[in-house]
Amino acid sequence: MKIFITGASSGIGKALALAYAKNSAASPVLIGLAARRQDVLHELANELQTVPDVQCAIYPLDVKESHALDTAAKDFIQRFGVPDLVIACAGVSRGTLTEFKEDNAAFQAMMEINVLGMVHTFQPFITAMKSVGHGHLVGIASVAGVRGLPGAGAYSASKAAVINYLESLRAEMLHENIAVTTILPGYIRTPMTDANQFRMPFLMDADVFAKKFIHQVAAKRRVCVIPWQMGIVVKLMRMIPPALWDKLVKNAPQKSRIIEKR
């Protein structure tokens, strides 16, 4: 299996790389690891390649730079062939408040990384996938993208954009035999959630999330919420009328206004 993962140096991305490597008993696994921290990528690649039938290529890059993804995609395809699976996992989060002009940079960063970074990740692989007649694109959205949350205007907006972008992309790929899956994590134990100072219901360890992710992606689910309990919460969130939603979130805890990495 050939897999390309962005945001692979920590959190969900790292957990997914480790989980797919452990699945190499079924077939050889060729993994492209992309993230900004080259030293961490080297360490992860070395760890993964201790597993039989696992090969890695590392790509230190910033998903905001489309040309960097173009170069990485070209190299990956030359080395390993067209990937079976591309996972766009790079993302950042922090609390934001519109009243503070100094938060403009955070709004811009979250849109550039969480949304455009996903576009940049998928873009250079689609033509190649079309040429071989198959492929699978998976984007990490968030339950936070379902409804607007106080103090999370930038993050909620970016993840709402991701949800709708992936739905559009899925429709565009219907005639190409290229699957598109939207994953909406709830609270997953990562550096991103470690900074939260409030209660996180149904908190799940990243390695447990990764196992469930692999199962859902293998089934080519269109949209999936992990853990399943948060799927029920999402359904309820979508049913709540605006007036009631306002009452529920009026005094809700807010994320810290400090950059956090997935």
C-alpha cells in the first residue's frame, strides 16, 4: 500500500503513520511523511522502517506552499508510484476573537493551513490517480466545523470550509473512481488538545483513533465521526435551532489564544 500523509510529525498524523506501518503484515507499506520538522520526520521514518516491509520517504515542507507539495508528490510518484491513499492531516488551532486585530494573523494562518493546505496536498496527486483509475483522498475536518463555537471563529470556520470543500471534491471525483472521505474527529489526545483547559467528553487516545480511522477508510466511508459517540452529538448539534444554540454556547469554555499544532 502506498500512502502520503501531511502533518505526519505529531498527533493524529504520526499516529496514522505508525498504525499503517503496523499493518504491513498484510502487504508492504510505502509511506511519504510530510511535515515542517525535518528532525522529527527522520526519527519517525527510522522508527517505522524497523517494521518489516515498510519503506519511508520524508518531505520537510509547509503545506501553505503549493510548489513544495508539487515537488514532494512528483518525488513520491517517481519512487513508489501513484499513492493508493493521500491523507491531509496538517492543521493548526488556537482561540481567536474578532475584536482583536492582532488575531487577524491567526485567522489567515488557519485558513491557509487548514483549508488551502488541504487543497495543495490533494492537487498534485489527482491527475496521477485519474491516470491509473483509482485512488483515495482523506481529509481531516473536525466536529468543531459543524457549528460555530465562541472563541473559535477561525478554527470553526476553517473546518466548516474543509467539510464543504471535501463534499464538493467527492462530487467531482464520482466519475473518476477516486474516493473522498471526510473524517470529523472529536476530542483526540494530541498536542492540540493538551492545551485545552476544559472538559473534553469522549476523549480518545490517538493510537485508538488511528485504528478506527483505518477501518473506516478501508470501508471507503464518505463521512465519518470518530469516536462514534461524537457522531450522535453531531446529529444533535445540527438539529438545534439558532436561538437554543445561542443559549447553550453563551457561557461555553473557550480555546486558548495560543497557536497549537495537531
